[in-house]
Amino acid sequence: MTYAAKIEGTNVKIVEIRTNSTKRTFGCASYKGAKSVNITGDLAAVTCGDGKVRVYDIRTCSLKRTL
């Protein structure tokens, strides 16, 4: 599947391009919001306002790593 990301306030919305439906929403308010998002395959790397990058698995919505 192919995904796109959109930052809305302090949330990151992951959308499946083929169906234009929201797949996941990640809340980043406790990390001072989201600044940018990069999607590779089923992973979303979110750069947060606290300066850290958090890598999420889109399929499970789980946090895989914080850099």
C-alpha cells in the first residue's frame, strides 16, 4: 500500500492514497507537536517539536524507535 501524511495541529494523519481513507492518526501533543513526516513503506518517521524523531509502524500504530 502507498501512504501519504498530513500534519494537522499536533496530530499526524496517515492516508492510504488508493482509497483516500485515513489509515492512522498519531498524536504528538506531548512531544510539542509534529514538524515533518517521512513515510517509507509501512514506517512513518515523525520529527517532533522536542527535536526527536519517532518511528511508527503504520500497520500496528506502534512506536518502534525514538532517535
